[in-house]
Amino acid sequence: MRPRTKIFLLMAVSFFFTLAGFSQTVVVDWDHSAGNFSQFKTYAWVKPTRPTPNPLMDQRIVAAIDSQLAAKGMRKVDDSPDLFVTYGAGISQQTQTVATGTGGGWRWGGGMATVNQYVTNVGTLVVDINDGKTKQLLWRGAAKGTLSDKPEKNSKKIDQAVTKMFKQYPPSGK
């Protein structure tokens, strides 16, 4: 294989893995012994277990969840809810290293390589839905994805993540 072809392949693979790190992942789990979730019609909010450092983002998260629950036919109440809803949010930093090389080839020890490190903020959002009577956890949705420096983009990411989560609510099957 020619050195230029190797370099191109290395750069393409590095770029692919860099992009893969930026995708949003969503995982949902529920209590399989809880029975039929269609019996739950009302919900109330519980103070977030871990709010964001930005109260405006907290408002956006609550609005996104309220919107999804309303679309599922749920009604927010103050007293005696069927379900309690809360969320937790966190931010961590992820470091990625990308090496690009030129010339010579690896077999012969020639050429130069440049190593760049990229630090990205990764946000995690966890939504919990608990039974209003027993307080036991019934359903959990979790989303993880990279964050932007722009609040508008993060708002869209919150909406996308919550929408993906609630595609699987109420859960079907055992």
C-alpha cells in the first residue's frame, strides 16, 4: 500500500472515531413487574436530584419533559399524582486525541506526525418516573451527548434527547 493511501486511511479512520464520539446515546429501562403503564394518568414534579448549573437549562429540561408527557396523555397535578417525575443532569469532559501524519510511512520510520487533543463537554440527562403511591422507580431514561457553547444548540439537543427517551414511554412488552 502506498504511503499516501495509508495516510488517507489513517485520517479517515481518525475522523470517523472523532465523529462517533459526538453522537447522542439514549438508554431506557423500566420495572418489568410494574404492570400496565396506561393506568397512570397524572404526574407531579419532584425537585431535581441534580439540577444543572444554569436555571434556564433546568426550565428547558422541565418544559421538554412536560411536553412529552402531555403528548402521552398525562396531566400535571399538584395533589395525589399517579407518578412523580424528576431528573438529574451532569457535565463531564472527554478528551480525544487525533494523530495525523505526513510522508515516509510507518514501516521505514520516516515522516512527521501531529497529535492534537480535543476536550469536549459531555452532558448526561437522567429522567426518573416513580410510582406515586410506593415511591418505587418505575421508568428511567438516560441520554448522553456532547454539548455546545451555544445555548440554542443545547436546547435542541435536550429536546431531541427527551423525545428519543419518551418514544419508549409507556414501555411495551416485558
